[in-house]
Amino acid sequence: MKEIDGLELTKQRRSVLRVIRESERHLTANEVFDDARRLLPGISFATVYNSLRYLTNEGLIGEIRFGKDANLYDRKLTPHDHAICTKCGELVDIEMEHPQELINRAAKISKFKPESLEFTLRGICSKCAED
């Protein structure tokens, strides 16, 4: 096992972490599994899934949830927003600040004490718009 940030990671967890950190995209569990099998041919889907949960819980990767069973995994850990194409599903990061007025209004409408705000822009990406 190798230690990362005080955690001892198995070779399976290190492989899953490597796949996500080396990807330029947000990955599904199936995509992580496919790439992890290239590094460790004997790795099972259950091991990949459990590794994703562990790495997320330990704060080593980000998880973006889109509904009950739609999760994507992200190497970027700092708070950021996303744009998603409603045609092809492409997901891209957006770096922007939220005006305090927007946060206050959302808190008032929801009657929640705000901890964070995540913005998701849904629309058609430039590639799909060309087609």
C-alpha cells in the first residue's frame, strides 16, 4: 500500500485515483472501470465502485450528482459550476463567482441556511449546435 495525504491506499484505489486525476473529462463509474482495467486487468466493477465511494468520502475526488443514479467523478476539488449539453451530455466546468444577492435570494426562497451554491447551466454545446 502507498500513503497519500495520510491515507494508505491499496493498488486498486490508487489505480482508480490515477484514472480520475489523469482525465480531462468528468467520468462515469463505467468509464473509470474501463480505464482502471487497463491499469489493473483483474479489477472488478464492485472494487472500482467501492473505491470511488472511498475516494469521494476522503475528499480525494469530487462527485457530481445528477439525479438518483447519475454520478460523474471529477479530479477538481475546488467549488465550481457546470454546463451540461442536453443533447450529447457533455459536461464542462464553469469558473464564476455567485453574487451574494443570488445566494441570499435562494436562501430566502428555500428557507435554508446557505453553505454553498452550485450552478448548472443546461443547454446545447457548440458542437451539437453546429450539427
